Amino acid sequence: MAIELKAGDPAPLFRAVAIGGKYGPGREVSLSDFRGRQVVLYFYPKDDTPGCTAQACGLRDAWSDFDSNAEIFGVSVDSPESHQKFIDKYQLPFPLLSDADRKIVEAYGVWVEKSMYGKNYMGAERSTFAIGSDGRIASIFRKVKPEEHVALLKGALAS
């Protein structure tokens, strides 16, 4: 059963490789590295798929609208190599976290059973978590529609 986090809960700690943005070809980061800053984790199912590409490109196109005091990371279970190809193909200015061992998606409760064409499988739910500078979850958006993601993020970071 998936963990059900809510606003006000301490954000689960994580350690992962960040690829892209100021992290270049990859550097390990952890949530504790960003204490005192807002952090956004946006979870998405898979690199270079239609919905995930629309979501990432929407964020790319609005990137200059975001406050540089917030650390924004896309998170999927794809490999660092897959992330680098995705970043290069769409010129994404923000970093992606590789969660190939599924520790982050499980800690945040977004590794869920899904269904497509009558087949059930496990995958990452498209969800976004805004984490306050105090390390607590400020906002959670589950089952995010790719075309609504930027507006949700702007609202979360403005509050």
C-alpha cells in the first residue's frame, strides 16, 4: 500500500544523482543539501513519452518565470543515461533525479498500480510535491495533468 503523505508532514529524505541544469553530467544530492530553500519534486512516469515530454517542455518554456530560490527537480525511475538523452533532446534547463532503485517514488507514495489497455502494472504517478524551507511538505498535487503543471507550480511557489 502506498504511503499517503499530506501537507505539513516532514518531507522524506532522499539521496539521488541529479543530471542536468547546474549539475551537468551528474552529481549526488540529498534533500538535506537544500535546507533553508524551497524544493519541488515533480514525479513523472517515463522520459521521452508524450505526456512527460509535454510536462517537461512546459516547464522549460516557463523556466524564466520561476524564482531562483527554489530547487526544482524532475524525478523518474529512468537511468542517468536516459535522463541525459531526454535533457539533450528537449534542451531542458532543470535537473532530473534518477531513482532507478525506486526509493524516492516509494518514500513519497507515488509508486502505484496503474492500468492501461486492460493490463495492470506498477509505475510512477504524475505528482508534484512542494517542500518548504523548513523541510516540511507545503503542497501536494496528485495525478497532475501535464498542461496544468506550470500553473500549479507557480501557485505553490508563490505561497
